[in-house]
Amino acid sequence: MLGLALGGCLEDRDQARQEATQKPVEVALDPEALLQKGAVKRIQEALARNDFREEWKEGVLDGPTSTALRRAQKAHRLPATGVPDARTMEALGLAPGDVFERLK
């Protein structure tokens, strides 16, 4: 009986694996692709309000902006990736829904 149950589980696993390899998943490699229009400027303004100002180019997710994000993340004991994420936005006083695009 156990052999039949195990066999069914293995078949399900194999089928799921096959389906996963047949359907490519789109992943945004550029963090800006996940942000609403004008979100980088709002993030920079929040960073500045929270004393994490750098010499960034306004509205551009550039090196200085990433440096400021890393500093803010470290200060809030978050993973210091330098990439905007929901927890960092909340720590800066921004609602993630006002920054990130809605996933479809």
C-alpha cells in the first residue's frame, strides 16, 4: 500500500517538474520595473526625511540611492541589499502599495 501511495507522489512530482520546465516564468531583473512611475523620487524624499541623504540623481535608482537604501536597511536591521522592498518602504514611512506596481 505504501508503495502505491509513494508511486503516486513521485508521479505528481514528476508531472509538476515537467510543467514547470515547459512554462517559463518572467522575472523582473531590474528593480525599477517593479516600481510605479515617480516612485524613485518618493523613495529618495523618504530617505532624505530620514537622514539618509546621498548625492543621487533625482528620480533615478542609481548607486548613491542604493547606498542610501543600504544605510537605511542596516539602521533598521533589515537585509542590506540596496534594493527597495516592502519592509524597507514601511521603515521609511512609505506604504508599499504607493511605491510598487500591482502584480497581475
